[in-house]
Amino acid sequence: MNRVAPVPGEEGVEMGRLSPVNTPGRLIYVSPPKVEPPKKKSKKGVVGTIAGLKARFAKMLKKVPEKKDRYDDLGTDLSKVRKKFFIDAGLFALFLALYLTILLAERDNVHSYLLGQQIQHKFVTQNLQAEPPFVVDDQTFIEKTFLDISLVEDWYNFIFGIFYSNMYQMEWYNGDEFTDLNKQEGGWPLYANKVVGAIRLRQVRVKQQSCDLAPSLAGYVDDCYPPFSSKVESKDDFVLTENATSATTLYWQSEADLKGSFFWGRVTTYPGSGFVVDIPSNDSDIALETLRFLYESTYIDDQTRLVLIDFVVYNANTDLSSWVRLATEFPAVGGAIPTFAVRTHRIFQYEHSLDYFIAFCQVSFCLLLVYYIVTEVREAMKLGPQLYVSDFWNWLDWINYAAFVAVIGLRIQNIVAVNNYDWQPDPLTFVNYEQLFNLLSQETNINAFNALIMFFRLYKYLYVFPQLRVFIQTLGESMTRIVSFMVVFCVVLVGFALALYIAMGRDIYNFSDVGYSMFTLFQATLGVFEFSEFQQGNRILGPLFFITYQIIIFFVLLNVFIAIIDQAYQSLDAEIQDDKRKASVVEQAVYHYFREKVAGLRDRLVKYAYVVRLADQNGDGRIDADELRKLKESVKDFPDLLEILNQADANNDLQLDPTEVEALMAKLESALQQTENPSSAETAASATPGRPSVLRGQSARDLIHARLTRSGAALNVSGEAPVGSASALSSPGRMAADPGAERREDMLRSILSRLTQFDLIDRRLQTIEQRMH
């Protein structure tokens, strides 16, 4: 019978099967026509874009081969894997130790903090004072600090009071003159800190321009002074006129000329340019005359937007330097807004004997850093780009290394910059150290970030232990849901922040900006908030928005987040308990190695406790000299147990009384508790495979009885149970003779009951028993 291709339209043809037709001896097979599946409608908008990115990312992941690590090339030889892992962990421990040594040895946080706090107390938190003849509004004492400055008059009271009196201290607290001639003219705040160079006042001004008013207000106001921006910054000469015959002109200088940097204020950001006035630090008379001239010539006027006071103090006792900035903004709406900054650093890094040790650690650290970078490059070339970048730890390593390279670059730049500065300038000359202190602060900030990354990397070597790995795996397992949760949380946060910004931004500072409003709401999420602000800002909408926000966050979103984390944790913990997850080579080499060591130690301690109990052959509750001698002879091949027995004989009478026996058993039980594994499943899994276990399913009493039976001492000649047997453990006669026996037996049972899953029949215990009998 011939089989031919299907003939379309021929009689007798049925879809998808053989069917006879009128033509004799001929069968025709017709395959079903291919039906094109309906095309899925492409999703439009944001949902479609996200779905497309997700599909593309999944397709890219399929191209990545099976994940490997640097230990896979060693095969299944666990000893080699373990050796490699210990070498890597040891190098990282050395790397971390060097880094911490460098950080902690270089920093003198105690004195740095104290110096900064004392300067802050003297110039920032002390009450404003003014002394004649420069008293403003007839006030000699004002209940305000520098941070309370809100008017131009307050600023002048600060200058003539706190600033001048603390900067130019010319006598001791009791009125005695300084014996040091250098201190008699001032420039020594807090008695022990010398001002380096002069003190600088820098002012940023705006242009005077015509007002852009509504037609209905045309001509109502002639001149206006806009809020500061780079377009309206005034570069015209600033003429200070004290009277008709005395005038001083200040010239605008660029940021490059002043060697400064921008200032981030409360209102806006200001450039490092402006008009400067330098005040000598060692001549109080000239300084007072200069300040008086600025006051009488209207130094602060309508065009003033910012005034900065910069100076540097050096403390020779601790070799620390502090850069101090007292800033006051004068916004276009009037008033004053003060801020301050104090940065304390050790400028001269390599001047003392300890510094040479730190330099050695830094060189060693750099060599290890080069080794790690070369190792990572070789690993990337070996594994290939796709496989290498799929490992999260490699990303973390490179972020850490890049930050270290940045710190090294900043350190070299700081060393060069320090040598380029004049550190003994004339008291009339101002040296701008701002850029140097900015570099030091940047180095400190990157080091703080590096310290966090380094301890995250430490978890890489603890990852082989399931109990520790479960925490980071929980985040990975629930990452998709956490991202979705964060999207919802951000939508809620931004929505309420924008609503509160609109409703209360004009009245409450914490909601005057969208960013401030978001930060304030995030603090409220953590429980830090002032409900009175919401009431003050808007009596109706403020409390309504706040209560609604708290209900959504605490009663809905927070519980959803906890449920996401809890579900992922429970799932992973169940896998670990059931040992369903396939362990990697390095986990088998390291974790199981430690687990077997701990299990072996616990097994040995129980056997020792059993042997010690077996030594009391006459059942009198003590181990006399003959019994102790036999016991020591039987365990002479086990120095660890022999040492325990020697230590147990506290009074050196060559025997162990009931108190010493009980203390010995308590010591063994304490050692056992320190090796307890909280996971019984893992303990059972840690037993040596291939060895028969007669203990599973048996009680401690059955175990002891079986042991004595196998040793040939279950019954004596008279047919009575021996004192060391299971029957004698609870014998009423023995309990009555020795009241402490019951307590000791309970301790023994407590020890043995923990190890019912271990096989106690091994050569060591058999050898000891044979020698004792």
C-alpha cells in the first residue's frame, strides 16, 4: 500500500488521520493545517514598558551559564577547597585588620570632638553680648545665641560681643595678664588655640534693579533687590563710606582668586566669590577699629545676601586644626538666617613615631589592594564577563576597591596640598585653607563608606554557614516583592509630602520644601514628629493628612512588609532544617568540617563523663585512690581526659570525693552545653556516615545498661545488679547511703540524653572499658 502526500480537496480525506478513499489500495494521510496562535496584544504605557524590560532581562539571564565560583576548579577535593578558603579568609582578615588599624590609629576622635565642641560653645551657643560704645538699641545682654540671630542688629551684637571678646582674650579669667607676650594682643580663643593668619569676612551681594511689578502697582516701588542667583550677583565696586571724608572701596574677587568654594546655605547655594575684609588676629585695636568702621559705614545693606566669617585655629597640645565658618544669610524677604560649620582634622600626618607604623600599615594595605585587584581581573578573564558580573559579591568588591583608590588619591593630594600652604603666615594675611579641609572631609566620608562596605564583605566568608546565610538570602528571596513594596511606599510618601507641602509649606519650615516635607514624613514613620506642627500649619488638613498617613503606613504597609520578610525567612529556614538545598563545594569543605569538629567534641565529652561514672565501681559516690589510679591508667592514651582528672583533684589527695566528682560532672556538662547545636536535624546529619548507631530510639537508662552488659559486668556472681549498672543507678539503698548520688545520676542522665543520636561504641571507649575490667 502506497503512502503519498496529502492531496488537498481529495475525497475521503479527514483532518489528522489516515482515511480510505475511493481509489482502491490507496491511503492518504492529511496533517492538520498549522494554526497561527493569536498574537498577544502589546501592552501600552508604563506597564508595557516594564513588561518588556522584564522579558529582556529574563532573556539575558538565560544566556548566562551555570553559576560557578573560584573554588569549582579544585574539583571535589574538600581538603584543597578548605585550604583555599582559609587562605582567602585569612588574607581578608589581614586586609580588614590593616584598614581598621590605619583608621583608628590616625583618628583622635576624643580631642577632635572636644575641640570642636569648645569652639562651638564659645562662638555659637553662648548668649549674645554687646559692650559700649558699640551697643545696639541700648542692649548690653541679650537672651540669644548665634543660632538665634534673626535681625541685622543681632549680627552686630554678635560681632561686638561674643566674637570680639572670645577672639581677643588678652587676660586670664581672674584679670591677670598673660605671661606669654604672643597672647597679649589676642588671637588665642580658649587660651590654648592660636588663630592661623588673619580672619576673613566675605560678603555676597546682588544687583540693584528696577522692580517688575504688576501694572496696578507700577511706580509704587522704584528699586528692588532680588533673591540671589548667579545672574543677579553684583560685581560692582562696593564703596563703604563712614563720613564725608572717609571712604573705602571693596572690589569683587572671583572664586579662583579667593581659592574658595561654593557655600550651600539654607536659602540657596552661593559661589566662592565676593567682597572680602581681612581682620588681623593679633591686634585687638586694629580689629576693633575695623569692626567699628564696618558698622558705621553700613556694611550690611539691602544688597547683602550672605556674610561669612572664616578662620582657622591650631591646638599645639594635640596637633589638631579646626576650620571654622560662621555664616549668616540675609534673604530678600528680610531678616537673617545663621548657620555654622566646624571641621577638625590632623593636618600633618607623618610627623611622630606612631606615624611611621601607620605608614608601614598603609604600604602593606596598598600591596594587598593591588593583589586583590589583580586577582579580580584574572577571575573576570577566566569566568567571562557575563558570568563574572552575575555575582553580587564581585560588584561589592569593585565598589570597595574603587573607593579605596579614591581615598589613596585624596591622601596623595592632601600631602601635596599641605606642603604647598604657608603654615606660619603673617597675622595680617589670610590664607584660605578651605579647599584643604574639604579634601580631608571628603577622605573621611569615603572612609566611613568603606568601613561599611568592608564589614558587608565580611559576610561573604560567613556565607558558608546556613544559620548566618539565611538572613541575606531572605532579602534576595523577597527582593522582587520588596521592590514592589518600595514603589507603593514611595508613591504614598511623595503623595502625602506634596499635599503637606502645598497645605503647610508657607507656615512650617519642615514643609517649606518638597524634600524637607518627604524627610519629615519619613521621620514620622520612625516615630519622630511634632504633632503641634501639623495643627499649627493647617488646623483641618494637617491633622487629617497626618492621621491618614499613619494609618496607611503602620496598619497596612508595615504589616505587608513584615509578611513579605517573614514568608521568605520561613521558606528558607525550612529548607535549611530539612537540608533540601544542595550545598556548594566550599560549604561542604568548611561548614561541614566545623560541624563535624563540634559534634566530635560533644561526643567525646559524653564518653568522658560516662567513663568517669563507670570508675566508681564500689558505688560509694566517690572515686578512691585505687579507682582513680586504675582510671588514669586506662585513659593514659588520652591526655585530654587525663588533664581533666588531674584538675578535678582539687585538694591533691589522690582521690575524688563526692563533691569533686559532682564538680567534675558539672564541668563536663558545662563544656557539653557550650557545644550544643540548637538544630537537632543538623546534629543528626553531622553524625559520621556509615557507622551504625545503636542509640537512636534508646533511653539513657537502656544505653547505660547495654553498655555494662556488653562489658561483662551486668550481673555479678550473686545475681545482683552491680553498682555501676542501670539497675543500681536508682537503687533505694544506694540513694539512702549517699544523698548526693541522685543529683549526680540526674546530671549524668542529662548529659547522655542530649547525645542519643550519636554512636558511643568506638575503639576509644572500648579500650578504656577493657582496661578498667
